[in-house]
Amino acid sequence: MSKGGKTISEKIIEAHVGHPVKPGDLIITPVDGVMATDTTAPLALKAFKAMNGKSVFDKDKVILVLDHAVPPPNERIANLHRLMRIFAKEQEIKLFEIGEGICHQVMVEHQYVKPGDIFIGADSHTPTYGALNAFACGVGSTDLAATMMTGKIWLKVPESIKIVCNGKLQAGVSAKDLILHLVGQLTISGATYQAIEFEGEAFEGMTLASRMTIANMVAEMGGKTGIVNPKGLELDYDYEPIYPDKDADYKKIFKFDVSNLEPQIAAPPSPDKVENISTTEGTKIDYAFIGTCCNGRLEDLQAAAEVLKGKRIKDGVRFMIAPASKSTLLDAMNDGTLQTLIEAGASIITPGCGPCVGTHQGVPGDDEVVISAANRNFRGRMGNPNSNIYLAAPATVAASALTGEITNPKNV
Amino acid sequence: MVYVYGNNIDTDRIIPGKYTKTLDLSTLADHVLEDLDPSFSKNVQVGDIIVAGENFGCGSSREQAPIAIKQSGVSVVIAEDFARIFFRNAINIGLPVLEIGKHDIQIGAEIKYDLKSGEVHDLTANKKYTAVKLPQIMIDILEEGGLVAYLKKNKTYNLS
Ligand code: SF4
């Protein structure tokens, strides 16, 4: 029986459609922003033209980002980039150039998405903006084209599930360890079609960057969106936080005490094969990677630098870092983080998705083992189906680069 | 021919990211399911069927995944259930998908299906399944032949 209260998702949707909604309702809602990348935009632009799209619904709300294959590794991709530039110019819309950063990072940094918004991105990690108390969903290229043209999208109002995490994380245990743990508990299909709400002490003290790491991996649970309760969220601007009603209806409520959580590892080939680090410690690694929309922000690079300060990574290990954005790169340069990391043996790649999706830059070799701060480790994810990818927090990746084997950062 | 795969077949296995950056969509079929079943793209024939377990198409939002399957000639994907973005993408590009819940369809089974009624008949095991009904707007989109044709005609979305 419905108790009448509303979840955060329901409140945001109602504010957009102007009438009460309940889970399962089909709605057509206006959107506050639309974004596509160099993986999804070329097909979207083709579909937009095929739909007889003449101009985008609002020049200030449609954004293109070059991030997945930057700089372009070949003429084919260079020409897809060119296509996007031409379209952006024609339509007078914003295009983030090569090296500006990963789509999700630049949307948040440049405030294209704000609390209370409904945002549609042609990328599966669009729920990342749930960190900002926004309702954000990923779609494919044709849906995106339709939204660019109409300014609207059809959605089924999702059921919500709540994940409550009580207790404070121990020092050295990060948002990534927490979300890996939750993905392991809920599994890769645990939230399919549903909206997640994260709530509890463990989230309240988190920075925006950490909250983005949490909401980012909603995609790895199949969620439509995932919103972190705004309690404790500090932004550079004023905003109206949206909290759920006390009598809101949740399909399920999960409760965890996370005060004793140790660093977590997701073993190949799925982000939900999550184990305590003590189970995998000692596994030899060839290659360490820090970056992505999950963990390429300043606090992630700082966590790695803290582990590596004054030390050198193990001979024979390679260590790649792709900052999430140009401003992350600049900040890490200005506060000395970058120097520490480079002196420790890291190579710095152009801000963007880097090796995350296996298009270019740092593809692993056969039988090689990667430890990565990314969000996905499916077979072939980084471009070679004969390699194995372990997912971990940035501090764990750095500690493992140091020793050449999966290592708890507490022990270095 | 009916190909049967397991649970959580992700989009990286349906079409690896390295092949997605193209507008020459026919090339996608050469690599479809490459890291899962390397012989699939060589053997697949027009009208073949893919049957899978839960959460088919999880992972990335790449529309190249259902396009690659459609380009390969596969006529329908039948699964216990689908990942959300894959499901929308498939309908939008006109690849039929049927969500039938738990099943025990085996490799090589002979299958008959009807998209309108959602009925799936496993003739080999003599078992029948009924697919979950689509929301009306998806039926409208499918009937137009995909979202491009739907919007070309209607200019905007309508809830009928
Ligand atoms: S960093 Fe990786 S997961 Fe994030 S948008 Fe880029 S390719 Fe996708």
C-alpha cells in the first residue's frame, strides 16, 4: 500500500511534469540538459538528421564532448570528431574539445547540471550527476537525438530502492571501496529499472567528488538513476536540496554498517565479483591505471600521491594516469600532486577516458594483469580480451604499483 | 539456428568498444559477440535467434550493440530480461526483443515466436512462454519501424 510520501526521484519528476506520479507511470518530461560523446554523438547526429531535425531544442542545453578517443588515434575517429565540430558550429552549441575532460566531469564542473535537474546523457554513467541531487539517466544515440530535437524524453517512473550506510569509513577506505562493496552486494542486475537513493552517515561527510564516485557505479548495478541524499552536500552555489519524504515508498531498503569495511577489489571479469582485499592480496600486476569518470578527480590523484610520496613504483610495472579534466590536471600540477606521481614513475595521459574503454592508449597485452581505478572490468574492456582487470580504489592502485602485486594501502 | 548464451552478457562482449567508433554500420556485424563466441559472426544466418539469460546488454549505452546484432541478420533477441538502455536502444533501432522470464531453452532448439502476441514456443521441449507486454509508446515506436521514423512522422512524443 502506498503511504503517499515521495522519493527524491518522484519529487524531481513531479516538479518537471506538473502532476503527481507513481512508479510505473509513463511520462513525457522536459529535460534540463542533453549530452553526447564521441562514442555516441556521431550516430545521434545521423539520427537527428534522419528525423528531419533542423535545430536543437535549446542551444544552451545541448552539449557535445570529445573524450572517449582523444586525441584521435586514426583518421576514422578524427573524421567523427570533425563531424561533431561541424554540427556544434552549425547549431551554435557547446563542444568540449580534446583534453577538456571526461563528459561527466565537465558537465558538473561547468554547471551544465544542477540539483533538481533532469539530465539525459548518451553515456551509461550519466547517473553520476545523482551526486548533485539530480535525476540523470543514460540513453543510447537515437533516444539522445530525439531529446536534442524535442527537449523531452519518455520515461517510466522508476521504483526506488534505498541503500542506507551507517558508520564512518575507516581512514584509508574511500568512497570507491564502499561502492564496490555495494555493487558486490546488490550485483550487476540488482537495481535494473530502479532508482537508488543513498543515505546515511557514511555519505554525509563525503565531498562532491566522492559522491560522484558513488553515483557513478549505479550503472554497474543496472540502475536507471542513483541519487545521493543531499545531507551534507556543499556546493559553490546556493541550491534547494531535495530530500525524500519520511513516508516515501521504497521497493526495498538495504542497510549496511560500513565502519569495519576494508579496501575492496572487483575481480575479473565483472564489477560485481567483489572481494575484501585480503582475499586477493599478492596477485601480481603488470599495469596500474588511475583515471575515469569514477576516480580521475583531484582527491583520487592526491590519495595516490600520498601513498607514493618519495617512493618509486616497482620495476617492470607501468603506471598510467588520465586526469578526469583539464582543471583536475591544473590543480594537481599546482599543488605538487602531479610532480609526486611523475617522480614515482607515472605517465600522464591527455584528460579524457584514456585506456578505460580500449579504443587506444594503454591497451594491455595478453595474459597481463591490470589494476584499475575504473568502474568496469568486463572481458575485453580495455581492448584485449586476453587480459584481466581488477578494480580498486586509487590508493590501492597506487600501493599495488609500488609493490607489483595487489596491496592494501595500509601496508605500504 | 538458435544461439543460447548465459546471464549478464555485457555490451563489451556484444561489440568491443574499439569497433564502435564508426558510421559504417555494416562493419559492426564482423565483430559481433567476438569475445564471447568468436565463430558467431562467421556462422550467423539471416533469421537466426539469440536466446539469453538475465540482464542481456548490461554495461555501456552504445547503440552499436543492438545495431551489430541487427546487422548480423539476427531476427529477435529473447532473454529472461534486459538491461534498461539496451532494451530502449533495441526498440529504437527496430531490433525485436522479447523478455520472457526464466526459461530452459537449449542450444539448437527449434523456436517459433510471434512479436504481436509475445508468444514464444520452444518446439523441441514443447514449452510455451509469453513475453512481458511493452509500454504503449514502445509499441507505437516499433510499429513505425523505430524512433527515427516515429519522430519524423509525429515531430514529438505522444502518449496515446
Ligand atoms: S571514463 Fe570510462 S566509464 Fe567514464 S565515460 Fe569514459 S569510457 Fe565511460
